[in-house]
Amino acid sequence: MQIVVILIILTICIVFIVYTQLYTCINNCNYYPKYKWSQYYK
């Protein structure tokens, strides 16, 4: 029973980490190319 609880906690942590990584990546991908292009054109 304890193993199941540990597995559930681990999966929740992994899902949370992946979700936050994806969220920051989406925000950066929306913002970063404009910044990069403006750097290139200077």
C-alpha cells in the first residue's frame, strides 16, 4: 500500500514538473523569436 502512495506522489510530481516546463517553454517560444530577430537586425 505504501508503494502505491509513493508512486502516486511521484507521478503527480513528474506531471507537475512537465506541465511547468511546457508552460514556460510555450511562453518563451512566443516571446523569444521576436527578441532573437530584433537582435539579428540590429
